[in-house]
Amino acid sequence: MLRFAVCVIGIYTCFLTWGVVQERVSTTPYGDEAAPKKFKFFIVLNLVQSLIAACVAAVYLRATRRSIGLGTQPRGLYLKYAQVALLNCIGSPFGYASLKHIDYPTMILGKSCKLVPVMLMNVLVYRRRFPLYKYVCVALITAGVSMFMLYHSSSGSKKAAAASSLWGLFLLGMNLAIDGLTNATQDQIFHTYAHHVSGQHMMFFMNAIGSLLSAAYLLLHPYNDELWQAIDFCTSHPQVIRDIFLFGLCGAVGQCFIFYTLQHFGSLHLVTVTVTRKLFTMLLSVFWFNHVLSLGQWLGVTLVFAAIGLEAYIKKSKAKAG
């Protein structure tokens, strides 16, 4: 129980900071008021985070006197690591792209529905089954998110705003579906290769391979100059470098806690922790960046997190009864 509490505190501390910096980097302009510009180079952002996370994982493994395991693990395991890395590289840009059409609190609330794709992918891909109350919680979460979007105030043409929001939700849905498959695949790796894999090994290989994939895309794609545009942006607006580094560092240290939790407590426990953390991230975003929510949206938020609390309460009651 103490280990789980330490993991929860670590995840909250790192990712509340990470959330503020992420919104700062991805949605707010840099430069003077006359010519403000936004950082739009999200594959580069993903690359930086992956590189820092791989380095932190390698340092952690060395500090705990464990081998990284290059060349000594089953070939099938490396293929699974590559699958997880590829899914992570594909999923993240969908989440960032959705921010062009929906605001940050909406994205955070949508990501709170991660329980839905995790369960869905476990059922469809790995044929697992869950008790009825989990499906009820999923329905309540879906209803809450629907209320949040229904009562979202928008300026300008209602049709244009609705179309933009729907496209943003579609992009976010793609991100969640890929995340769900990623988590389900990670669970399967831990079950199949239990004697070869720790959370930090997963973290190192996923991010190291992900870094190679992102770097290859940025350097070898003949029609993509995102890397050079990002370098020019950082040269013109050096304050963004600090935010990007802090974003990567908080994400990397947070991932140490996430993979430890994933390995020892499973993805559904992890999702419960990260989803409650998203509640505080959303509240922090609302007050830090002055977002305005209507009464109907607050009711939707309440419904979502009440469902999550109900799921946690029933799970705890069953554990005591067992």
C-alpha cells in the first residue's frame, strides 16, 4: 500500500506540472504582442520527450544495478517493444492536433475516458471480460463527456463551431483508441515476458525505439521540414526551450512512476490514478489559464468523476470482501 501511495504522489506531482507546461507550449503564443507565434511542432516535442525519457530510464536502470538487456532478451520481445513504440508515436500527434479544434479542459476530460478504450481493446484484442459495474461506469463517463460538449459555449457560427468540435473529438478519439491498444499491449508484454521485463525496461525500449522512429520521420521525410522550423522557432523564441525541457523532464520522471505502477498494479489501477490526476489537471488549467465553464459543463465533469469514484469504491469493496 505504501508503494502504491508513493506512486500516486509521484504521478500527481510530475504530471500536474507537466499539464501546465504542456498547455503553455501547445496552446499559448510566444513572442511580443505585436507578432505572437505558437509552437506547432508536436512531433519534435514528442521526440524530445522520448529522448529524455529514454535517458532517465537508462540512468534509473544503472543506478539500481540492473542491465538494460540489449541483445539478451527474446526476439519476440523486441518486436513487441517496437509495436508499443510505434503506437505511441502514432497516437500522440492525434492528441496534439485535437487542440486546434477543442480547448485544453475538453481534451483532459476526454482523456479521462481512457478507461473506455483500455477495456474495449482488452475485450476485442485480448478477449478479456470485465464485471457489469465497469460497463455502467463507462456509460456514465460517456454521458458526462456528452454533457460537457453539449453545453460548451462557442463564438461565431454554431455550425462551424460544432463541426470543428466534432473533428477535434474524432482526433481525440483516435488518440484514445491508440492509447487503449498501447496499454493493452503493455499488459500483454508484462504477462508474457514477466521474467524479462520491468517497468523501467519497458520505458527505456519504448522511448528509445520511439525516438529512432520520430527522428527517422523528421530527417528522412522528403516533404517535411518540421525539425528545421522547430529549430528556427527556438532560436527566435528561446524561452520555449525551457518549457520544452521541463515538459520532457516532468514527463520522463512521471513515466518512471507510471511504468512501476503498470508493472506491479496493472493498467486499470494505473488508469484510475491517472484519471483522478486529470481532474486536478483540468481544474488547474481552468484557474491557471482562465477558462470559463458553464453550469452544464460542470455537471458533466461531476458525472464523469463521480463514475470514476464509483468504480474505485466498488473495486475496493470487492477487494475487502474477497
